[in-house]
Amino acid sequence: MLENGEQKELGQKQEKESYIRAENLKKLLINLREKLIREAKEEIKKFKGGEKKQIVESVMDDADLSVIDLSEDISLKQLSAHRETLIKIDEALRKLEEGTYGLCEECGEEISVERLKIIPFATHCIECQEKKELLEKIQQSEELL
Ligand SMILES: [Zn+2]
């Protein structure tokens, strides 16, 4: 049984840790977002001249790629992939505000920052992912039998 003081201290420590985690994840997502916007801008630079280019560029400055779909001349797969990822990032940032980003869908535990660095949209922690993959492997081999 912890003394009241110790309990409070523990609570504060946990609070501080989850704050640091949230800040790290926020940085991670924002960096990713900036990188994607930079890459998308590079893609757009490949379109030389024309009114549409300017429209797209001014849109890119606001980091809103929604107009790109309306632009008939630009149907770059890569751009739309960037756009989808940006939407995912915005979603993740919103979840982060709510405190639900980076939680394992299976066990509800926090997914490690290290893992999220590699897979920002991971939905499972390493343990559950491995279990899931193992189960899938078993299922596959059963199907083969
Ligand atoms: Zn899990």
C-alpha cells in the first residue's frame, strides 16, 4: 500500500510521461506531414507553366490538397497517395488530441513510440501484431492442408 504522497508522486510521473509521449508523437506526425507536403510540392514543380500550376501551388501553401482532385490535368497517383496519407495524419493528430492515437486496437495498450516512428499508422502493438501474424500463418497453413 502506497502512502498518499507516494501515490500522488506516481500519478504525476505517469502524467508527465504521457505528456512527453504525446509531445513526441505530435512532433513525429507534424514532421511526417511537412515531409509529405515538401514531396508533394516537388511533384507539382514538375508541372511547368500554366494557370493550373499556380492554382495548385497556392493550394499547396495552405497544405490543402483537396483541389487537386478537381484539376483534370493532374492525376498523379503519387499526389493522391500523398493526399491520402495527409488525411491519415490529420486524423492521427485529431486522435492524439483525444488521447486515442497510438493505442493498440487489440489490447488497448500504448504502441511504443519506436514502433510508431516506423509505422505511424500502426493499429496494433508489437505483441498483438505478432500474435495476429502467427494466427494468420496458422490459418493459411490449415487452408493448405
Ligand atoms: Zn496489443
